[in-house]
Amino acid sequence: MKDISSTIQKEIKKFWPQAQKSMAKLNKDTQQFMKQTEKNLSASYDKARRTTEKVILKAQREKLYYELGRTVMPILSAEQLNNKRIAPTVREIKKLNNKLHTAR
């Protein structure tokens, strides 16, 4: 029994240094992978945040354009509404407004 135990201990001593090196390398590789993953996630988050902020700002701008148009439309005289340069845009806005209100 003692002979088997000492044989096992000898075998363990043979492969133990290599196993330690392998585990240390695995640990180092895992740490590097985690750092790279953290950088990638951080970069993705920042990009998504910037994109979201841009979308919000554009939506706010469009809302202001819409409110400005609603305010200006009643002020425009009939002559201005029939103007060749204004009339097509006004008609298109009215069509879009009708579609928007019926879609709700």
C-alpha cells in the first residue's frame, strides 16, 4: 500500500509543475480576455448611448418643427397657401398629418 502511495506521489510530482504552468497561463489568458471583453462592452455601450442621444435630439428637433408648423399654418394667408413654392409642401404636411391622426 505504501508503495502505491509513493508511486502516486512521484507521478504527481512529475506532472505538477506543468499543471501549475498550465493553470497560470489559463488564469493569465482569462484575465486578458476579461479585460478585452470589458473594453468592448464599454465601447459598445458608449456608442449605443451616443446614438440614442442623437435620436432623442433629432426627435425633439422634429417635434419643434412640427409645433412651429402648427403655429404658423393658421397665420399664413390664403394667398401664401396658394403660392407655387409653399402649396405642395403644405399639402404634403396635411396628408401626413391626416395619416398620422388616423393611424393612432
